[in-house]
Amino acid sequence: MDGQTIVGNADSSFKPILDELRLLAQIEIERRLRQPEPGFIREIQDVKKNRIELIFPSKVNGREQSILKSSGFQWDPDLGIWHRDLSNGGKAAAKDALEKIKDNKKAA
């Protein structure tokens, strides 16, 4: 067995680890790019992933979580976003949820 065969086999054994590191790096890059401006909620219509994403400047409170969940949104802890399907219903639900959250903040 020559040296190149050993190195080649070692490279293939590290491939799953390198792939995982690349994925984690990509998740972190996406998370940083999606950070909202302070005080603003960011809405992204991600056609590639076919979903609407809502990104909040800080952790949402219990009432806001209830509003989001009842509007069909799910929490993605890896990206730190709330998301649901990108459809006409999803767009309407996002608009409605954001209005309710805005009203909730005014009432508080």
C-alpha cells in the first residue's frame, strides 16, 4: 500500500465531518444575514425553501408565541426564526400574526 492510498482513505473518512462543518457554517452565515435591525421584525419570503420566515430582534414572549403558533408558524432553533409555508394562506397568516403582535405590544 502506498502513501497516497492511505491519504486518500483518510480523506474519505473525514468527508462526513467536513460536510457537517460546512453545513453548520452555512447555517451560521444564514443566521447572521437574517438578523433584523434593532426594534424591527424582519419578514423574508424564501422562495428557494418555499417558506415565510419571521425574525424577531429579541425573544418573543408567551403571548406572541401563541399568536405565531396559532397562525401556523413553527420555531426553528438552529436558525432562530419562525417559519411556515410560502403560500397565499401563509402570507395572509403572516400579515395577520404581525398585526396581532403589534396590537399586543401597544396594549402592553
